[in-house]
Amino acid sequence: MKGRERMGYSFIRFKSIIRKELLQIRRDPPSLAIAIVMPILMIFLFGYAVNTDVNHLPMGVWDQDKSSQSRELVQQFVNTEYYDYLYQIEGYEELQQSIDEGKVKVALVIPANYSTLLDTGKEAKLQLLIDGADPNTARTALANAQLLIQNKSTSIQLQKLEKQGLGPVEMPITLQSRVLYNPNMESLVFNIPALIGLIMQNVTAILTAFTLVREKERGTMEQLVVTPVRPLELIVGKLVPYIGIGMFSFCLVLLTGISWFGVPVKGSIILLVVLSLLFLITTLAIGILISTVSKTQLQAMQMSFAFILPSVLLSGFIFPRESMPMVVQWLGGAIPLTYFLEILRGIFLKGVSLHSLWDETLILSSFTVLICLVAILKFRKRID
């Protein structure tokens, strides 16, 4: 009986590996701090820093007309909340200097005869200068300004028609729009679910990337090799404590996202937890795989960051994958985070069920099995 247990798998050996890893974690407070403190720190930093909403742009105005109509126009810009009227400019030289120094991002030039031209029914030409160093900000500033001027022009034309006795005039075409899932189009609602996935990946992958390397540097790997512990028992035994720590970290950032940032989960919490556990096992296995091929903790850290950086850029966390070249989209398709972000945003924002996320779940499950298998085989090869 003991011989069969020695040759096969043993729950006692498996439990001993778990106990050993828990002791190492307890004796290594910095690693425990990474798992608990870093997720909270990252979600606050990224939650406030990663914001693609463009608003409150510092605006300078050179109002040469100084009439009630010109002041009304400036106030309409301010009322959109996309622009903050901070500087009154006198002359092109001051205007150019303000943009060069970064004091203003948008400069509005109102001609001296602005009100006269409006009163006489003639075209009044405004000038808008935009700092294009940040293309995204420049595009948003330009689009909002064009929309504001278009709406004001339409309003002026309708007023003229009514004064001419034509009565209320209906527009020939109207557009009734409705934005689903994120009506206010807040970037925070879009970013927080993705941040949870990114934090889970980064923290867990880095933690487990050091597990086997730490055994090698301490000289305890040789002791494990001569024991009856099998590769599967060793790897799974080392994963189990980090699964518990990872799920605890996940709950922390999830509660922070919901309670502090006010991003609700519209879908099933149970489904979210189950699929997050699946992704967590995948990222932990990636860390173990990195640990098996690394000889030192420095190498493990370098390989971890070499994995993390492409996943941030190619997974759709920052940039939409649809706008990427097809080859880059294929590369992003080889990253588990890509599919987990779809799951997170689907459950958080859309409240969809497993039926709508079946493809992403299946692909993520395949990643989990494949990466765990490769890690076990790679570790077995190193033992041999």
C-alpha cells in the first residue's frame, strides 16, 4: 500500500507542499504585502490616473468685440464643461506664447465686428487654435467646438426665420440617439473592470514567478527533488495558497471598484467570481512557467515584465483592438487577459450571462489547461 502511495499521487505529500508554501509566504512579508497592498494601491492610482475623458481644458479667449453676444458665446463654451475660461488674451503674440508654455490648450479668437455681423445677418468668422501635442485631446476639443458652433448657427437661423413671420420651423431631419450600457460615456465605468483584470494578472504572475526560483536560490530544490513529491503535486501544491491570496486580492479590488468608484456589477456576481478564479489559475500558471525557466529571481522579474507590458498594450485595456493591424490583433489573441477583459466588461457593464461569454470562457479554459500542462512538463524536464 505504501509502495503504491510512493509511486502514485499522495494527498499527504500534496498537503505538505501547501503547508510548506504557506510557511514561506508567512516568513516573507514583502511578498504578502505585494498580494494585499499593491492591488489596492494600483486600483486607486490607475482608477484616478487612467481617464480618457477630455474635459475642463484650459481655454484662453481674445475677445476683440467685448459685447454681450461675444460674452454669451464664451459662456456657452464654458457651459459644456469641456473648456475652462482661464485667460483673457490680448493679441496673437500673447496667444501663441500661452499655447507654447502650455497655459492653454484651446484659444478662441472673436473678431471685433462679431456682434455687428450677427445683427446684419452676415457671416462671422471665429478662429480656434488648439494644442495638437495630444491628438486625442485635440480631436475632442475640435469636435465639441464644431458641434457647439453648428448648434448656435442653427439657433440663429431659426430665430431669423421666426422674426420673418415664418413661425416655428421644424428641422427636416432629427436624430434620436441612445447610448447603451454607459449612457454618460464615462471612461471610469469602462476602465475599472479592466483594471481589476490587469491588477490580478500583474500581482499573481509576479508572485508565483518567484516560487520555484526561490527554492533554487535557497538550495531547497535539491531536497524536494529527492523526495517522493511528484511534479504535479509540487506545482499544484504551490499554486493553492496563491489561489487563496489571489481571490482575497480580487475581492478587495472588486469591493473598492464598487464602493469607492461607484461602478456597479450589472451581471451575476457568482459568474464573475467563477470566471475570475479561472483567469487567476491561468495567470498563476504563467508565473509558475516563468519560474521554471528562470535561474534567478532577477530573470523571473524581467520575464514577468516582458509578459506584462505586451498584455497591457495588446489586450484592449488601453487601445481598442479593432483599430489595430490584423497581425497585432492575432498577437493580442494569444494573451489570456484579452478574453478576461471581455468577460469583465460584459458582466460589469452589460450584465450578460455565460451564454454570451461562452467563446471567451472556452478560450480562457483552453489557456488554463495548456499553460498548466506546459509548466508541469517543463518542471518535470528540469527535474530529469
